[in-house]
Amino acid sequence: MNDKAQLHTLEGLGAAVLMTLTILTITQSTMIVTPQNELAIDVHLEQISSDALTVLDRNPVDSDQYNLTECIASWDMTEASYPDNMTGNLDELDAGLQYLLPDTLYNVDLAYIENGDLKVDNAIIRGPAGKNSVVTRHFVTLTNETVSEMGGSWNLGETELRVVEVRLTAWEV
Amino acid sequence: MMDDKGQIAVDFLLGISLFLIALTFTVQFIPGMFMSGSAGESSLDYTAYRTATVLVEDTGWWGNSTSSGTDWEEHPGNVMRIGLAVDDDLSSKLTNSPNIISRKKTLQMMNVDKTTFIEMLGLYNNVDDTLFAYGYNISFTQDGNVLMLNNTSIIRGQIVPEYKETTKITRIVLMEKGTIASFTGDDLTSELVNTATINITGPFVENITIQICDLNFTGLSPMFLNASLDGTTLIQPSNYTVCKIDGWEKSSFNGSLSSPTDVLSFNFDKELFSSSSEYRLDLEFRNVTLPTPGPPFIDYNDWNSTHYEPAYLVVEVWE
Amino acid sequence: MKRFFADEKGVSLLFEYILFSLICIGFFMIVSVNSDEIFMHTPNEVVMENEMSDIGNMMSTMITDMYLILPANGRIDTEYNLPPKVGTETYIINADIAYTDQIIELVSSDSGKKIRVTIGGIATTMPINGTASSSSTNHMISYDSRR
Amino acid sequence: MGSLRKDTKGQWIALSGLVISLILIGLAVLANQAILAGYHSSNAALEFPKENIRELNLHTHDNARMIRSMSFYINSTTNETVPDAFDQLFDNYSIQMKKLYAVHGEVVDVSMVSINSTTGKYTMDDIDMVLVNITYDDGITHYVAEPELIEVNK
């Protein structure tokens, strides 16, 4: 009888155990981390940043937080620059977005029509937009009344109304 | 067979062929493995997405043979769809206020029986006409804690299993939470020096909030001292809580007022105003003037409006 | 018996070679006969199941999203693309049973594989019907309040 | 052949090779799932312009209310009638919306149909509803609300 194989069997058993353990570790770790697929992450990000704008927009006027219209009306028209003046004097809006969108970086652009031409101003710059950034838009309408109430410098006529598109570019850090 | 050296060739042959087979597989499949790290159930992602969307952006609907409307919380027996958005027009299925969540609907959602709930929100898989309910956990959270409405924790479903793959969707909403009245220092009426008096008529379904800003300071280190109801001093935090509000952030308040622009937010337990009579609330300060004399005192019920607070809806679904 | 095991003179080197070749040939024959099943059919099944549930979810998500913005007086329609084949088969999307069962069904043409996706309570309040075949080119979901 | 049986060294190489190939098959199946997971459904959720259409609609609602109060203001300071002022302001709003949406390749049109006035006097309490046509088209999704009834006295 050749019994030399016994040692090999044990070795083999060891190897098999090691292999099984490796496979188990790999599969278990993917279970715990639950990596979502990239597109689903985009969907979620778009959803939540659009929620943030909606919540800001729909916030009742008499609540203690300024709503989106009030925030935009208070703007002094100085564009933000990176990295010295990231919030471009839109601190209220920035604080709101930061509260509602933790762990997210964002830029805010304001687009509006002035004398028939489109103007796009950078209002908040938190950095260069990442690869998987999503853009959501909301509109506010400013009048002379809202602007002067909030102390902004939009310079609107008494009977003028200006639609401003608030463009939020958000990405995960 | 006397020559043992031939065996090496056979071993080698077997070894190399198996190695080649393994290599072929590796070359074929390894690139695919690194394309995406997930091996999950994609359909669950969208079950969670749809559930959250319907809850946040839809008003819900009820109907029987004669009438229908969006106020399903009043007709729990005929509910056809569960949605939590507030609505001002009961007959239109649309809402003008997505992301604003009705308190009543949320409370009614807690009472919907389990089978109806799963069916209404589509939280099941239908395989050959047999329904397999997904595991789910739906909750509203605020500052990391589960939201309480009418002493009920707003959370439905099972505990999220630790060792299972789940998909999670978070939505930001404004939750209707009782009532709020905001006063400035000049609005507040006072009979005693340094003491603001507010009349409040009960009862309330939720805790009430009083917000005060722009107080007029007269001396050094102005302070809020205490609150009393019909002469009885109230105790923190069982009767009421106070915090300072800065935009969207709440910070703790130790009593000393630092700047006139501070916004104070008082939250009173609804149990204090349990009967439907008028209560007198005194807020005692130090070194604060309240220019408007009383009586008559300012009335909370004339000033209040619905209180909305940001909250998160978290929907988690698993097999 | 001991002699039997100790005896190393079994077959000649040539015969051993022939035997070994036979074993190898046998192995590869089995592999090649089953390869279609192992390497094509099973992955195809998985791919079909995934892709069909993906497409079902697309329909369901789109209908849900669309439902939430329906105009009170007016119409809305949206075009969408369907992959012509899942795995190796064409398929049909059936929404006709949505009203009673709250589901959208996808049926593949050859194997008759069925995948069902729920549409969360919307179908009870809005009649949803229609079928779409992956082999046709234009697909559209539309709603008209006046119909 | 006895030599083959006697030599046991190859067995584990053979077995581990088999095990590895089986594992790889399993992983391949899983990886296949992952690559294809949720492309179409994500696209539906990302591409369908739900928020854009809703925003167009809701913002028009908000604006109709704002324009109503503004046209009363204009009426009180100039001799322009309320419906005229309303028309003008609404046109102005419509042009701005058109341009802002056009930037994103979307064609929208918001136009006023009529102001509902029961007595025909266009007083503050009288104007309760405005009828507006709203259309949206991004080449894939077409949305038409004609007319959208906007209650402006809320």
C-alpha cells in the first residue's frame, strides 16, 4: 500500500479550506458594502438635490428660514470666485443647501434674461464639478418688491418681473 | 513503466491543460468582474424609488361607487392609494405641494393594515401569481432620530437585516408638525417688567412652538429666566424646551442672550394645554424691555400657522 | 494482493498514452456537448431575467413618474426605447393586466419566460393598458384627459 | 498504468484546477448580472423630465398669483386696466420662460387664455381663476395642458 499520499491529502485539505475562506470573504464583503450601481447612485443624487431645491422653494414664507425666492432676491449680484469667495454672498442659500445636502458638494448658477439676453452668473462655487455630477433646476420670479424687501441689488423696475433659473450642480464627495 | 521519468510528462500534461482551462476562464471573465462591483437585485432599487416617490409626491386617493377624493385619511376603508403629500384641492389627483407631508396622512399611514400597505405601495414580487412581499422599512427621521407625531414613532416595517443586501432611498421633505407663532420683541405684550405674556387657548394635537426674535435689550447680559403657565413655573425639558435657531440649524440655548437678532424657539408640550380654556403663559427675561403693555395680551391662536420642519423619508427594501 | 499493488509493470508506455488520450477525449466530448447548456443557456437565462426586470422597472418607473405630473386638462406622451432582444430572444410587454393585478408583465417569445413588476397602487386609480413588442421600432406611452 | 495510480502528486493540482474553474463560472454569472443591472430603469428615472414639467407647471401657478397682485398695483398707479396689465406681465413671463428652457433644448410655451371674472369688473375679489395653456416638448416627451386652471385668489 502506498501511504505517501496521506500528507498530500492534508495539504490539499488545507488548500481547499483556504480557497473556500477566500471565496467566502469576497462574497461576504460585497454583501456588507452593498455597492450600488453607478446609475442608481446618480438617480439618488438627482432625486435628493432636486428635493433640496423643492423644499427650499416650497418653504412657507413666514417660516424662520428664507425660502428660495427670498434667498435669490437677497443676492448682491457679486459673482462667486473659487476659492476666495465661494458663496458669493448667498450665505442663506448656502446654509440651507448645506443643511439639506450633507456629504454633497454643489455649485449654484443663476440664469436669467436681461434686456433680451441670457446671462448666467456663478453664485456659489464649491469646487470643480465631479465626474458624476447631476444638474437640477428650479425657477423663482423676482419683483422689485421682493428684492427691496431682501436688500438685494437686482435693480428691477416697479412693474418688472424677472424669472431666474437656479441651477444646482451636485456631486458626491 | 520501470522508467519513472515518464510520469513527469503526464503530470505536466494534466497540470498544463487544467491551468490553460483556468486561464481561459480568467481571461474571459475577469474584465467583466471589474466593470461594476455590484451583484445586486436592480429591481429593488426602483421598488424603493417608486415607493418613496409615491409617498412624497402623491396625495393618495380613496374612492367608492359614489365619490372619491384625495383625503383618503378620512376614509381609511376605501383607500386606493397611499400618498402623503398635502393637498388643497381634494378632487384633483395632482398636488401643488410635492415634498410637503401631511401630518394626518402620515398618522393614518401608520394604521393601514399590513397587507393593504404592501399591496398599495407595490412592495412585493409577483412570481407566477404568488405574491412574495419584500422586506421593507419606511421611516421619517429628523436630526438622526425617528420622528414622533402624536406620541407615535413614524416607522413602518421590519428591522433592517444586518447581513442582507438592501437598497435605500432618502428623500428630503417638509413635515407638518403642529403649529408655530413667531413674534418680535415689539409684538409681545407685558404686564410685569421683563415678562412677556401670551394667551394660549387649548387643546392642541401636537406640541406648540413659539418663536421670538428682535428682543430689545436694556442692560448687560440679558437672559431668559423661566416660563410659567397660570403662575406655575414650568420645568425643562419635561414641559418645554428652548433652542436658538440660526437659519436651518438649531443650537442649544443656555439662557443668556448674546445678540438682538437671536431667534429663540420654545417648544411646549401639548399636554400643558389639555382643556379648551385660555391659558396665560409668562416668559420671564432679564434686562429686556417689552414696549407693548397689556392686557389685552397677545393671543397665540391668532398668530399661529402650520409648522413645517425639514425631515428625511428613508425607504429601505430587501428581498 | 500485495504483489498486485507492488507490481508496476501494468501496461506499456504506448498503451498508457492511448488510455490517457481516451480519457482526455472523453472529457472534452462531455464538455463540448454540455458547453451550450453551461456557457450559453445559463448565462442567457440570468441575463434575460435581469434585463427583463430592468425593462419592467423602466416601464413601471416611467408610468409612476408620468402619473405624478398628469395635466388636469390635456395630454402627455413620451417615447421610449426598448432593446430589441433580451439575451437572444424578443419579448412582449403586457400592461393589460395592470388594473386587476397591479403588475406589468414581460413575456419572452421563445422560452415564454415571464417577469412581473409591480406598479405601486397607481393602476387602481388610472386605467393602464396596452402591449408593446420589442421588435417594433417606435414605442410611446400616452395619456389624454379627454379620452 | 500502475505508475499513474501510484503517483498521487497530481490529484490536488487537478482538483484545485477544477474548483477554481467552477468558482470562476460562478463569479462570471454574478458579474454578468452586475454589468447589466438597471441600465434602462436608471435611464427612465434620469431622463424623464418630471421635475422640469412640474416646475414649469407649479411656477406658472405661483406666477399667476404674483402677476394678479402686481396688475392690481399697476392699475392703481397708472390708468392701465387690470386685464391689460395682466396680459402684459404674463407675456413678459412667458418670453423669459421660453428663453430659459430653450437653453436646455426644450420648447415650452405658456400663454394666457382668459381671466375668469364673474362680474366682468376685474376687481380684487372678482378674479378667482386664470386659464393658461402650457406646453412642453423636449423631443421625446410632449406635455400639453390646455387649459390649466389656476386658482389665483388663494
